[in-house]
Amino acid sequence: MAGEKFNLKINHYGPYLKDKIIYNININDFNCGFFATHRKLLEYLYFADICGYIPVIQYGNSFLYAEDHKINGTSNPYEYYFRQPSIQVKDVKKCHNVILSDSMHSDMVSLILNGKYGVYDASLFYINQMARISRKYVKQNSIVDSYISNELGRLIGEEKILGVHVRGSDFKCNYHIHPVYVETGTYLEETRKQFDKGNWDRVFLATDDEDALEVFRKEFGSSLLYYGDVYRTGSNKSVAFSSSEREDHHYKLGLEVLRDVYTLASCGGLISGISQVSLCARIIHKDKTKKEYEYLNCIHNGINLKGRHFREHTRKQKNVSENLKDAVRHLLRSPGIR
């Protein structure tokens, strides 16, 4: 009965791993950017972890960064970038006990750890728990790991870097239930004030916005670090929904934002707005260093409660159902909550 209420039906496919429960995380959302999807994945992994399930991860063809051919030897877009934490997807249909992921599972994890769900910001408790989960389950595949390690060594080396994330493009539209857009000048002013204190060797800028990059280049000159091969835009349309003639464009969009986030996570300080990219940089920084940023300034102008909905970018906040309340009470009794 409880299993039905929480959408925990066990499927029996074969005789493999009879003494284990496999948690099949299948994400096929064409609405979410790379790190909105990644954050949802971490919540699913947290759910699997506290329930004692073995996770296996599949991203569908509707994932915005999926290609119509294999990348790095796989057709699973998750595995373009990461290794499976346990068994392979092909083995799921051989397993005796398989539970399919459901959005209720990630919603109730967010509700417990964050006090709300379907939102951009996050509590420190949430960040700490997601860092623990990331450390335990999320590992880059050998190709991506080598690439990002080389890129970090080439760009940052041993210098003390102040990281800055400027979210432009569609954030300028101030869509409903999105953070209020922060002007580039505000980021620039805060960065200049912090940099002038003399505690930083250089500034690293991660941005999807061509104009923001030009503003920072003029201000900081040779003190500014950034990746020159990132696909950016001067429009109000997210690069996640872009098209290009370049080879493997969608895969490269994912690789570029992944590299940006791991670079931000490697910086000693962070100036950002409220976004999925900056939040995941904070999670990964905590995962890798076991501590907070030396300096952190998350500029928050509030959340838009008016304005038009953009269905490709906005998941409307819904009332918490009785089932979700029951699920939360059930999950709170788990020894994994700490």
C-alpha cells in the first residue's frame, strides 16, 4: 500500500540481483538545462541512497544535449559525460527487483532538505547533502575527466581565482518563477570591489552572454580568464535551445557548461546570481574541497511572481498534495536523513 502511494511499484524482469532493489532513474525532460537536470538527478540519487536502492541512470533522447548518434561510445546522454554508479542500463531488464523513478521522489527530497521544491535557491543543508551524494555517486567518464582536468590546469593552474557567473540570455525576460534578472553592471561592480581588495590573482568569468563577456574584458583585461570556445548568445534565447552547424553541437553545449561549473567549483571565491549553474558549482566545490568558498556573494533580487510563463523554462509551483506530505513524513523516518 505504501509502495503504491509513493509510486514504488517493484517490477520483476529477470533473476539477476534478487537480493537488491534497482532504482532506474530515467530523465527525459526537454524543458531543462544541463544543471537543472543534474540537480534533479542528485535528488533522485539521494532518494535511492537513503532507501538503500542501487541507482542506474538513463537520459532520454529529449534531453537537450542529446545527439542522434553515439558520443564517447554510448547512446545514453548521461554517459556522454559520466560513469554509471553501479550496474549498466542494459542489465536493468535482467534484474528481479526494479523501481522506476518518479518526479514525486525528487520533489519530496527537495521539500525535506530545502523546505520547498520547484525553485532555484537552496538551503545550506540541501547543498551539504547534495555534495555528499555527488561525491558518492557522480564520477566523470575517463574522456571527460581527462579533458576537464587538462583545461583546468591550462587555464587556472595554481593561481588564486575569483569565479564569476553571469547568467544572461533568457534570464533577461524575467519569466514567471525565475529569479529577477541581475544586470551585468551589478556583477561587474561587485567583482571589482572584491578584486580590488588584493586577495585574488585573476578573475574567471563563466557566462552564456556575449555582451557580458565584452564588458568584463574591457574592465579586467589580462586579469580576466574565460574559455574562448564557449557557444554564447547576444539574444534573449537560452543557448540550451540553440541550433548550430558545428559538429556535435548539443554534446558540446553540455561539455562547455560542465567545464564552466567545474572551473567555478575550483575557484576560491564565487560571485553569482541565483541559478542552477551557480548552485551546482557550490555543490561540487563542497564535494571536492569539503569546505565553503572563501568568499561567496550570491546576488538575489527575488523571484518573479508576475510575468508570462515560458513553458520550456518554467515548472509551475503546485500545491503539495496529501500523497507528497505522506511521502515526506515517511522519508523523514529514514536513518539516511542527517
